[in-house]
Amino acid sequence: MPIIRVEMVAGRSVEQKRALVEVLTREAARILSSSPASIFVVIDDVKKENWGAGGKLLSDTYPD
């Protein structure tokens, strides 16, 4: 039972997430010779204020 975890800045649409889950599932199943039903994808949406890069919060670097 492979589990793929995706952490990304919040703000993507449900359609984008759906497409990502479909592609990750299909490709992981193909590469691992697994059933797509056995592949789990977990998406963690992280607020910009809770993500730092280069010593700065993303909310400071990329304000809305």
C-alpha cells in the first residue's frame, strides 16, 4: 500500500488536486506494478504563513 504525501502551499483548486491525484496514482501504479486501488495520495495544504524558505515566511515573500 504505497502512500504518496504531497505538501504544497494552499490555494489550488479541487480540479487541480483531482488531476494531480489521478496522475500520481496512475504513474505510481504503473511503475510499481500495483493496483491503482492500493495507491493512496494525501495532500496537505499549508498556509503561506506556516511555510518558510530562505529564512522568510512565504506570506512575507509572496503576499496575496
